[in-house]
Amino acid sequence: MLTTEKTIADQVRTDFPILNQKIHGKPLIYFDSAASSQKPTFVLDKLRHYYEHDHANVHRGIHTLSNRATEAYEGARDKVAEFINARFREEIVYTRNASEAINLVAYTWGLQNLKEGDEIILSMMEHHSNIVPWQMIAQKTGAILKYVGLTEEETFNFEEYKSLLSDQTKLVSIVHVSNMLGNINPVEDIIKLAHEKGAKVLIDACQSTPHLPINVQEMDCDWLVASGHKMCATTGIGFLYGKKEILEEMPPFLGGGEMIEEVFLDHSIYGELPHKFEAGTPAIGEAVALGAAVDYLTNIGMNKIHQYEEQLTAYLYEKLAKIENLKIYGIKPTKEGKGRSSLTSFNVKNIHGNDLATMLDQEGIAIRSGHHCTQPIHRYFNISGSARASLYFYNTFAEIDRFIEVLQETIDFFTTMIE
């Protein structure tokens, strides 16, 4: 793609030291950000500064280091709350990851509120983390799981969703952006219809929070979960957003230190939000890194990131679509790249995704292959797995060109061997 305009990627590439290396003697092209994003120096420096200057345990100490650590830890919570436009800072609960956040809701709200015959609506495209916990809760409570399928265009079947909603629907738990299809689901409409039936809604925003502006008040979801490591922060930190009035009614998830107000031999009085859900010494450094990542993304601007990634999406899709015998999964984006996120799963006839990924790695290109923790949707397509190229704002059009060139060469090589 020829352009004289300086892109976001041109401006930020030097912020990510890991990208400036060679793999097997070739410049690294990292197309696996849907699995985990890379980290800018800004975040790494904040994390290092915390451990070198401010580290102590939070909330309990009177001394200076404890106060600094607490300020950094709770300050990061304020940043996350502002980032997704939560009403109150207490609506942000730190978790190890999004999977733990979903389990928190399942084992607190779910066990307390679901009973035999109640219905939970999921979709066929969900990540395992948004399926398995609800299967476990259904087994314990007698609740019934229902799944929304796909349209012929491989999008969320909204008409089927409307037909599944009933007076027995108590929970709808849906992914915002599919990590296999790349589709951006109409979550506002999904939430509105669920609320009309009196059901609660949880949104898995792991693949949207790093890429799209998120406004939980406009969305009106009851809960939203995300993982820090997909949005330029470290591993080991994620968060649960929940409406304050709902979180207040939910019992604690884990017991121990930090989550209590007072402990007696025969009972305990639990702490206020959000601390009643954060038992034990938390991931303080990781929370600091999450706050730094939010600062970094905010400084760039989520609207700018989204607009640039729409261009990348359209360009990547157009290039892949021209390759013979290559099947792309999910909705076709508009010419402007709208309708899907900057990840694309695909398969090439008679060539396994693992073989493609292995050969591409020899050329320094990192893509994902496998079932991407979405086995049900792969079974729907009657495939065991797929290859996936997932981009972030630090990727370039030139990298896409190189990826397409090497992918075509790899396909030609395997095709010749098959013949």
C-alpha cells in the first residue's frame, strides 16, 4: 500500500523493543496480538520503577512505601474505570485474567441466582472461557444452556437470538469480538433485548477493549471482562466491570486477607467494593502496568487506533481473498474495514494450519494456528483448526505485504509437493 502519510505504526514502532529483532535471521513480523500483545517501553519502565522505588504491600501499611504502592495500585483502578467510562471506581475488580473474571460472576451471581429451568444464552463463537464456567454452573444448578448460531454470512444470528430469548432467560453472555471470526457483534442491541426480558448480560471484551473505544454506560452491560496482556499490559492481570448495585449483591468469590472488614472466630464481615472480591495480596506490579498501558493507549487515542486498524483489516482481507483455495472465516469487511476486527482466521485447501505457521516462522513471521480456544465454532465449520493472523496498531502495511508474499510462496511449495 503506497502512502506518504505517517501512520500510527510509524510513530510507535520504536516504543516496542521486542519488535526490533530477527527470528531465524529474518526481521520479526508479529501477527499474534490476539493471543497476547507486545509491551511498550513506557509500560516496562513504569513496572521497573514501581519495583525499584515503590514496592510494598498495599492497604495495610502506614509507612511511605506502602502508601506509594497503594496509591499506584488504586490509581490504576481509576484509570481503568475512566478508560471504559464506568460510573464508579468501585465497579472495577482486579482479576488474574478475563477467565477468572467470568468464573467470579459464575460462582457468585450464578450460583446465587440460577435455578433449575433457568436459561443461559451463549453463542457458538464463544471462547472456551465463556462456555466452560457456564457448563459447570448449569450442572450445579440445573440451568439450561442455549447457543446462538451463525447466519449464512457467518455472523451472529440475531433473528435466532431473538427466538431464543424467553421469560426463562436469566443470563446472556456474549463475546464482543470473536477471536476466531473477527466479527464485531451488535452488543448494544443484544443487551437491550436481554434487558427487556429481565436478563442480565455479561460481555467478553478481551478482543475489543484493546482495539475499540469502550463505553460501558452506553453499552449498558451488567458485567464486562478484559485481559491486560492483550492491551499492552503484562500477563497476570485482568479486570471485571460490574454495575455497582449488582456487585454489592454478589457474595465474595474467595476468602482470606484483604477482602474482610472484621474477622471473628465464628463469622466475618466482608469488606466494601471492590475489595471483597480481591482476596489476598494482589498483583500490585501487574496492576501498575495495566494503569500504564491504559495511559499509553489513551495518549494515542482509541478512536485513532480503531480507525487505523480498520485500514489494516480491509487491506489484509483484500490481499488474503485473492489467494486461490484460501477460505477466510467471518464477515467480509466493508472497503473501509468496518464490521470486523483486525484478526483473520483462514485455511488453505489441503494444507494444515500448523504447517503454514511453521513455514512462516522460518521467515520470521509469527501467526497462530490451532483451534484458538474455540472448538465449537471450528466443529461448526467441520475443521479441527485454522491459521490466524492478528494485527495491532504497531503493525504496518509493509508487514502485510511481506506476510502475503511468504504465505503465497509457502502455499506454492506445499502445492508442488502434493502434486
